[in-house]
Amino acid sequence: MQHAESFRELVENPHEVLPLDLALALIAGVANELVQPTEVIALLDSLAGRCDAVTPPELMRNLFGPGKFAGNTINFDESSNSLFNRVLERRLGIPISLGVLAIEVGRRKDIELLGIGMPGNFLVQSGYDKNQYFDPYRGPDSLNIADCELLYRSLTSLNDWDEGFLRPISNRAIIIRMLTNLKSIYSRQGDLAGLRWVMRLRLMFPEIARTEDQQFARLMRTTN
């Protein structure tokens, strides 16, 4: 309960920049009361301390690839791929959790990376070269805008590409998207306990509470 209240304090003010690392560490603590958010932050600090990089491409090569962090292509639909403590422990994740990992390690190394909420995937963009993107889920190599378009088309089979898909999104939007992933996973698995704690956190965002409060009330009346 303490971690949930700390999370509420973080998201109460929509005008402040939401710290990604702390928000994700608190989510991990809510998911598992044995997890201490301070320990999750310490693991991230330690990882950044061992990272020898000064540019975005160097950072990506340091973090991702064989024997390093990688996309979980076998069990994509696991909650562990979205819980940051598990991502750090297993070195496995999905596009958005690996993207956030890069952003937060980069921040600790004074390497600016921006979150890109491209439909169907999550990318990071270099803060220094606006035509340089990365997809940590698929490896450390850089992408240009044309590569991103090809990736989008291959993932969605749609022909509605818009370069607006490559606009950076806020930390707040990133956290909401990660909670959306967890909500979808627990819903598909029929995990009511998981769904309840995720939706409780989601309702702390006023922009979500307006549409999900009745859904949460129905969920709380549902018996296991």
C-alpha cells in the first residue's frame, strides 16, 4: 500500500515531469511487496556505472545484443517483460521496457534519448540526431526514418504511415502505456489479482479515471 501511495504522489500533478525510473520501481513494488523500489533503482545505477558509452550508438551496443539485454521473442506476453525489476534480473523485455532501460541508463550517462510511441512498437530517438532511432527489442543497430517506416509496415501490414508516429511522447504517456500493456496481459490471462492492482494504479491518472472507474468497480465486485 505504501508503494501505491508513493506512486499516487508522483502522478497527482500532470504538469510535472514523471520520473520514469522511480515510477517503474514503484510499480514493481506494488506488483510484489517483497520488491523494494530503492533496490530496483540501485540495480539501474549499477548497470549505468558499468556502461562505457558516451554516444547513443555506443550505449546501444553496450546494452543490447548477444549475451546482453534482449527482446523476449519466445514469451512476449509475460508480465515479467513489463515489470522493471524482472527486466533487470532476466535481461529480457519488450520494446517499451527495453526502450525505457536505454533512456534511463542514458540519462545517468548524460546521453539524451527520447521515447517514441510508434504504433505497434516503441522506439528511442537520439537527442542529438533527429534521424537516428533505435529499436532495442531487435538489437543495437540504428534506424533512420525510412527504416522506421518499413518496420511499421512489416509489423502492422498497414499503409497509413505518418512521420507523426515518430514524435517523442512524455514520460507520463510512457508509464500509462506500460500499465496498459500489463492490463491487457492480466486480462487475457484471467488474472484478477493482477488486473486489480494495475487498474488501481491506472485510476490514479485523472485522464484514465474518467473512462475506467466503472470498469474497476465491476472488477472489484467480481469474485475469484
